Amino acid sequence: MTKIGFPSALITALRLMLGVLFIMSGYEKLMDLKFFALIIAEYQILPTFLISAIALLFSLCELLCGTMLLIDLFSRFSSSVMLCMMVIFIAAMINNVMRGLDHDCGCFKFLSQWYGLKEEIGIVPVVRDILFFILLLPIASFGSNRVPWKKDQK
Amino acid sequence: MPLHIKSGKPLRRKLFTTVIILLSSISPSLSQLHAAASVALAKEESGELDLSATKALFDTHSACFVDARSEYVYYKSHITGAISLSDSRFEEQFPDFRHNKAIETLIVVYCTEPSCGMARHVAKKLMKNGYRNVRVFSGGLIEWAHAGFPMEG
């Protein structure tokens, strides 16, 4: 049975683009962790005692997975972690939109500052996260799971 | 004699009110003043404060300022010394507030602008929880910031 391939150049492009995006997003959140924690609190999903820990975990995950995607270290694993996070973000946003809550999504503040994209929860951030989910899928499915400095790996 | 004094006061007040009403009906400028005063009085009675009254309370440190907006917005900027008690997470934040603020404290609640209802919601919740001395600064943070009054965050 022949394995369906995916252009490696496209995988690399996606990896680099998403890697940089998640590094910037994670760094931004880590730099003002309290602000991110307060936004998570506004989702009114988690108990108060978990909020700071989850804020730290999510920011670190974004930063680490972004770095791993950028240097192609366990790309399949890191993109799978980011896929899970995207599912959580999308579900949380849809849940709050349905409850009629109105607050910042805490996604990519720098994108809203640079391009004027909407940061409040709603259809735009949900569609944006779905797009990132779709872009992560090829890396999780066809990307490499290698360590870049070990040359003899497949 | 004391009876005479007691009966004289309402009579004098009635006379004064009649004169004011007569004057305000004659002069258009006075009637405008009268209308403005009535609006201010109605606002005051409903527990709403205007910018100058709020600033006076701020300057004399005679009230506790409460920010009814979301905590993350409060974190970025708020009236100097204000406490966060958001409409969205009131139940989580209130126990701490109740612990620190006595029931008779004069509280001034504000949100972003006159059209945002969060300040009125929080004021109602506070009154429901026993706080009787609650006022709303209807102009909100936008009016406060435009006036160049102290902010932090």
C-alpha cells in the first residue's frame, strides 16, 4: 500500500509559520501572566484555585510547542499538543458565546494590535482557531517526529 | 412661642418655593436652571453621581470606589484606589470585599460609560447584600479619564 505523501516544503512552511506564531503568543502571555489568568477567570469554567496554574501551563505549552515546531523537534507530538489546545480554546469560546458572555478571548493579542483583528470572543476568533487547527493537521499527520541533530533518523 | 417658630418655617419655605416657581416661569434662563436642577436631583435620588460629585468624594477619601468591569480590564486601568468587584464574577469576589468593607461604607460604583449597565447591576447586588450607602458614578471611566483625573493600572 502506498503512503499518501504531503509536500515536505509545505509542512516546513506551516511548521515555521505556526511555530513563530505560538512562540510569540506564549511569550506574550508569559510576560503578563496575571492578565492572561484574569481572562481565563472571565471564561467562568475553571475553579478559582486552578486558574493561575492553567494560565502558566497554557503559556508554557504554547512557547515550548512553538519552539519545537520551529526547530522541527518532535513536530508531530508538539503539533498534536497544540491541536488539543485549539480544541479546548474553540470549545471554551463556543460555550461562552452560547452563554451570552462578552470578554476578550486571550488568544493572540499581538495579532489584534497589528492587524486590528477582533480579540473579543465571537465568530472571528472561533474561525481563526479552526483555521489554525486545520493548518496544524498536516504537521500532526505527516510531519516528522525526529530530533534534528540526530542525522541517522527517518 | 416655640409653636410660632415651628409654624413660621414651613410658611417661609412655601413662600420661597412660590417665588422660585414664579421666577422660573417668567424667565426662560431660570426655568432652564430649574430643569437642570430637577434632573440633578432626580439623578441624586436614584443614587447616581455626576463627575464633580464623584471627584469631591474622591478628593475627600470619603468613599470606596468599586470597578464593576471585568477584572482583566480593571487590571489594565482603573480609578486610583478603586477595588475590583466585577459584575461577571461578583459571587467569587464578594466574600473578600465583604470581609474588608464595613456595611455602612459609602460605595461609588462605576463601569466604562453611562450606557454600560454593569455599575447599576453591581450596585443592586451590593444593596441586596446589605450595603445601603451605594451610589453609581454614571459617567464611568471614560468621563473620568477625559477629565484627566487620577488613574492607575
